[in-house]
Amino acid sequence: MATLEELTVEATAEIEAAKPLYKQVNNERLEFTSADYDQAIIDLANSKWDTQQFGYIEARQQAYGSIGDQLDMQFKDLLNDTTTWKDHIAQVKSDNPKPE
């Protein structure tokens, strides 16, 4: 897992490679100022940090499936004496680990 400082270095390299960047101000296209580039680096690094720290949450939510599907799995597990739901949840958690 990368530190915020490492992600800032990565973000800096990406912003540098993307130069020149522009913004629209009063219908005028202007190149980023030094302060704009500095803020873009901070914003990109923070975005990378958030994805690293919390991206697993969205990935898990999508992989779990709907509550209805999960309840259906649980019901069928009760009828058939199986562990489909429990196995599914364990697999989702294994595939999308929480960062340490």
C-alpha cells in the first residue's frame, strides 16, 4: 500500500506528463497557473489515496449483489442445507480485501 507521499510523487509525474493543462475562465481558455498545477497534484494524490483506502467498499457492494439476491441465497441455503450465501460473502471479501 502506498503512502500519501508516494501517491503525491505519482500524481506529480502524471500532471507533469499531461502538461499543458487548461481551464476555462469567462469563456477564455487559459493555461493552468503554478498554483493550479499545485492544486491539481494535491487533488489527484488525494483521489488516489481515497481510492486506495476506500475503493474496496464500492467493489464489495457491487460484488455482493442485491439484498433480494442475498436473501434468496440464504433461503435456498436453509432449504438445501448448503452454504452458498456464506461462501459468496467470503469470496467477495477475499477478492476485495480491506487495506491494512
